[in-house]
Amino acid sequence: MGKIYVINCRDAGVDCDFQTSGASKEDVLRRCAQHATTNHGMKAFGPELYAKMRACMKEIEEIEA
């Protein structure tokens, strides 16, 4: 069993239903940043914003069927 990482806008305090998940933190952060630039008009991501995004990320144990 591996871990799945999940992040959504609501956990970051944004009124948006976006949620993404993946097998690596980096992949999830990349998708989240892409969503933020495309849908929320954000232009730059510094260390503080990435730290906030990491703090909002949840780890879930993947369940094998």
C-alpha cells in the first residue's frame, strides 16, 4: 500500500470546489499551482505559498481492492 496526497482549495480558505490527488507531493503541488494560475489569476509562487499548500495537503493510505 502506498500513500495518496490530496489537496483542495477550501482547506486553503478559498471558496472553490477544486480538489486534486496523486502519488507524490510534487505532482499534487504542481497541479494545484497550475489550477491557481489558471482559475484564480495567481502569478507567482514563493516559498511561503508552497509552505501553505504543503500544510493543507492530506496523506491518505491507499486501500488495495
